[in-house]
Amino acid sequence: MTHRQLSRQQLRRVHHRQAQRWAQISEPTPSNAAATGLIISYYGKIAVVETPERQLVRCTLRRHIPALACGDWVVWEPQPDGQGVITALQPRQSLLERPDARGQSRPVAANIDQIAVILAPRPEPSELLLDGYLVAIEAIEVNALVVLNKVDLLTAAELAVWAERLALYSSMGYALIHTSTRQTEGLTALTDALAGHSSLLVGQSGVGKSSLIKTLLPERSIAIQSLSARTGLGAHTTSVSTLYHLPSGGDLIDSPGVRSFDPPRLDAPRLAWCFREFRPFLSHCRFANCTHTAEPDCAVHRAVEHGAIHPQRLHNYQIWYSTFQS
Ligand SMILES: Nc1nc2c(ncn2[C@@H]2O[C@H](COP(=O)(O)OP(=O)(O)OP(=O)(O)O)[C@@H](O)[C@H]2O)c(=O)[nH]1
Ligand SMILES: [Mg+2]
Ligand SMILES: [Zn+2]
């Protein structure tokens, strides 16, 4: 039916409905006051959202919203009580996940472009933990930094031993930075590496993640605790990840320390690719679908024999390969 065929009464009704619709669009009702925000910290049922004006709002989540992570962008609506409700999750540029106790993937941090794995002479680092993080970092294709913190605890000779132990990782092309929160040298290199990036700090409890952030943002109060004198382990001081803005631009996410870190489940070709120094050899095995475990004429095994791949790295690959098969 065209307008010309509408009766006067019908036309009046159409105009009235249109006017009502325009009024709805221009009036500030709760639904059109929806705004975007950045997740600063996330507690499961509650999240702290930062508005583009840098105001913090405590928000609950609509039931359909999946588990969130620091760095997520969301849509939220203000509530009459001054709090907010998150109604939508914006698409993620990147997401680091980690299996929980039941093996289900849980988000750790979103929209990051860099992950710094922090190690320290105490607590004693584990190459399995470092390799687990590096595989997860390669899998989501973000930049990796390896940071050896607390170098003030080492003599020059001890530092040389550590540098040799970690030289393997620089030979693969990973940036390696030595830091101490008690000395300024090294902190400049870290500041430069973090500037302009959205970075996540990860590592064992007690390696000094929060201390490093505190040094970079001196005005913020961040909980830090000494290592247990009995166990030499960290005290799991940080219990919830938090996002901080760097004065020089960029964001930094502090995360709770872990005892171990298994990368997310990957198929064999992807897992092997995530060991970045394996890549030149992967198409030279006798079998195109070689899993680099027990097959004859495997180019990865040959590279280990020739010293181009460290045996510990192949060993760690095989640990996750067999875990992911079961
Ligand atoms: N000697 C020395 N001690 C440090 C350094 N950085 C941190 N520490 C100490 O290490 C301990 C643990 O530091 P935190 O910053 O809480 O460690 P964390 O990695 O955040 O630990 P979690 O929050 O439990 O994951 C504290 O006693 C710090 O003072 C450093 O560069 N040198
Ligand atoms: Mg901490
Ligand atoms: Zn092979």
C-alpha cells in the first residue's frame, strides 16, 4: 500500500509512531546510554570497567557473557545505583588462555600484543615453565620477552652462568632483558621494550612481577610480599590480574604467579611450529606427517644430533605431544 492510499487516520497513526521512535532514539534511556569500556580486573561475577574518560565502574555481567579477562573491551550500561552491567563482549585481537584444574581453557589476558615471561634466580626457574609460556605465546602469535629479574642477587660469575643458560633463548630470537628492581640499569631496557605495547607479565610466584610494575608506576600501590623463608617460594601475593596504564603509553597487565604452565592443546604440526627453532627442519622429515617422536629419518632429531636444537627443547615438545594425545 502506498502513502496515497492511506486514510488520514492511518497517516496520523504512522506519523505518531515515527515521532515516538525518534523520541526513543534521542532520549537518554539506559539502553542507549550503553558505552564501551576496558576490563581492568575481573573477579568472575564482577568486573572493574574503565570508561574512555578513565573512570572506574564496578559492573556485573549479563548471564550470556563468557568469562572475561583483563584487556577485554566490553559494552556496558549504567544502572541507577551508579554501578554498571556488561551486556556485550567486543571481538578480541588476541587471547592468552590457560587450562584450569578441570582442563577447561580460561582466559588470562585479552588484546595483548606482547608477553614478558619473568624469571629470577630465586625462586629457581623451570625451563619447562618457560617453554610452556613460549609455546602459548607462539600459538597466539604475539611478541615474547624473557626477563631475568633480581640480577642484584648474583655475582658477576653467577650472572655469566645464567646468561649462558638463557643464551639458548636469545639464539632463537627472543629478546632477553636483565633487570633488578633495586638497580636502575635494565629497567630502562624494560621500559623501552614495553612502551606503546599492551603487555602481560607472567611467571612463577615471587619472581617480582608486581615489584617491576611498581617500579615502572611508582605512584600506584601494589601488593608485594617477600618469599617464604621456609620454602623459598613466592607467597602468591597477586590473586587477580590487573591492568595498568604506562606513563609512556601502552598497558601492562600484572598476573598471579603460577607453579606450572601448560600451553593450550595443539595438534602435532602446530605444537612443533610453536617451537620456533624447529621450523627450518619441519619439512625435511622423511614422513610429511612426522610427529618427531619415534619416526625414522626425522629432521628434528637430526638437528638435535648436530646441535642446532637443544635436546631439552625436543624433550619438552615430546612431553606436550604425548599429553595432547591422551
Ligand atoms: N633482591 C631482589 N628482590 C626482588 C626484586 N624484585 C622483587 N623482589 C622481591 O621478591 C619478592 C616477591 O616480589 P613480588 O613482586 O610480590 O613477586 P610477584 O612475581 O608479583 O609474585 P606473585 O604476585 O605471588 O605472583 C618481594 O620480596 C620483592 O621485594 C629484585 O629485583 N631484587
Ligand atoms: Mg604479584
Ligand atoms: Zn620429524
